[in-house]
Amino acid sequence: MRYRGALTALVTPFRDGGVDIPALSELVRWQLDEGIDGLVACGCTGEAATLSADEHIEVVGAVMEAAAGKVPVIAGAGKNDTRATIDLSRRVAALGVDGILLITPYYNKPTPDGQFAHFMKAADAVDCDVILYNVPGRTGVNMTPETIARLSEHPRIVAVKDAAGAAERVSAIRELCGIDYLSGDDALAMAEVALGAVGVISVISNVAPSMMSSLMSLTASGDLSRAREIQDELYPLMRALFLESSPGPVKKALSMMGRIRDELRLPLVPMSDRHVPELLRAMEGAGLM
């Protein structure tokens, strides 16, 4: 089991319109100091859709360099067409990442057979681990457990990040195959690990890496009483970080902690002032301010 516990879906810091590599590198070093279990660069939280191909490679390379082999690094490489996905996957795989995270193609809404063909072609094209990413709220399609089970037969497809918002999918997928299940929903991660998930690819761990890592390890070890205490502390913040489209709220939180600038790329904009008080209260309640 290579990818377990809490893996942070890293934000991509910007400064004056460009990628802020020094801030990103420092953020990675802090994550390591806080005991995070893994890092994911250039996913949805990393605003990958707004990065140029060269910026994408620059960000992944910077995360790899700062992580220095201390934890697994996964790089987002999914696009909404197969040829572009293969091209980007090969480029990031050449950097030596442990795995690539491939989102279900968005906008064109492929059928289950189309999804299967897409992911199989992409997995055939690289020599690193492949993690499927199911997030119907962003892509418009929901991968069925049966499709995930079919794909799990590929030797390089080792895990699925599932953000369908239904904890029962852990049981449904485990019934069909042995693929590692990574939660894609912070608020459901404890429940999903209790059901057999191996961890979470997390937004909240950008600001609370130590707490989220502890939550996952306590749940996995069966210490549900202590895990619930952390879940209760973090839950208001889990909710606050999705008051607006992510990563707006988590970038606001990181800027309040003095770690990055509160800067996004259009069409995303910084979190509106009317939600900041709730975010601040949640951060204070979790002991982060």
C-alpha cells in the first residue's frame, strides 16, 4: 500500500500573475515538517486547468525537488481528451513522480466504455502508477464501481480517488475489486477509512496537515474515539473551505496564516469578504490562528 493516510492536494501559489515557486517550495517543506503522508501537485486544488503546459511541469518539478523523496508525490495529468492526457502524463512521468492522477474527462461526458478506453490508453503510455480520479461535481460524469473494477485489472492502475460524495461507494467498489480507495471528500474521509479506504487526498491538509494525518492514522488503527475528537475540531473548517469554489477559501486561509498570497487565476477570484468571518472562526476553532 504505497499511498495511504493524508495526502495534500496542494494549492499552486501565484504572485503577480506568475507561479510563486519559492512559496510553493516552502509550503512543501512545511507539509513535510508537519508529518504529511504524501503530496499531490497540479490537481483541481492546484488550479491545473489554468496552468500552461510549461508551468505545469515547473510546478511538479518544484514539488519533487522540495519533497526530496521523503513522501510519495503524485502529479495531476488529466485532460478532457486522451491524446492530451497521454502527452502530459508522459511529460510528468519523465520527472520521476511516483504516480499520476487522471481525472475523468470533463465536458464531453464519455460513456463507461469511453472512460475505460481512455484510462487504459493513458495507463499503457506511462511506466508509473496511475490513480483514477472520479469527481462528478466537476466533470459531469460519475464512474461506476463496475468501470473502476474493470480498470483495476491494469497493472499500473493502483488506486482511485473518489469524490462522489457517497461513503457507500467504498463498500461497492471493495465488493468488486481490491483497488486502493482514497477519499476525495475531507468531511467523509474518516467514515470512508472506517469502511476500508486507505486514506484521503485532502484540501484541508493544506492548512492542517498534522491534524489530518492524525485523523487518518487514528481511524485506520481503530481508535475512533480520538479520531472523532479531531473530526469534530476540523469539521467546521472542512465546511468553511467549500463555502465557495475551491481553492478560493483554502488560499484565503493560507494567506491568513502568512504562507502564500491570496491570489487565484481567473475565472476564479478570492473568497468574498462576507464568508471570511466564518472561515476565521473555523480556523480559530481548529487552533490554527
